[in-house]
Amino acid sequence: MDLDDNGYLLDAGAWTREFARVAAARDAIELADEHWQVIEFLRDYFAEYGVSPPMRVLVKALAARLNHAPTSRRLYQLFPDGPAKQACKYAGLPKPVSCI
């Protein structure tokens, strides 16, 4: 799989769950159900809108989808390098425009 200099997939269509596991393992993260919920949401969002959501949209949309409100604090526990940025990497999506 072709990656950019920051480890993001160049072709989101080449993504696999194994890619996500390997990318997370590089960061010493073992993906659990909560991680997968976020990753799957991001992939669905990207498929619908063609962009990765910024953090504020991510939190609000996840709350609506999951019928509970995951706090940004919880998302940072799951993805310590930044929920939008790190989760998008594992989801095989481009880095969100709003991320530095």
C-alpha cells in the first residue's frame, strides 16, 4: 500500500481492517470496539461527503449515530495523537484539513 510521508494511505480504496490494525500497532494501540466505531463512522462520512470531518463535527455526528455522546476527552483517550487526525489515518483517509 502506498503511503504519504505521514503514513496516510494515498488511496482510501486500498484500505483494509488489517491496515488499520498494523497502523495502530505502530502507535502501540490495540483497536477495540470503540475504536472501530469511530473508524467505521469516519469511512462512512468520507464516502458520503468526500472529506474527513473536523473534530467538532466528529463529536457531534458520533453522538447522533451512536445514541450516546462520546466526549472529546474520551476520543483523545482512544486516539491520543488527536482523534480526527489519528483515527483518519487508521481509517485510511486523508488527514483532515483542519488538522495541523
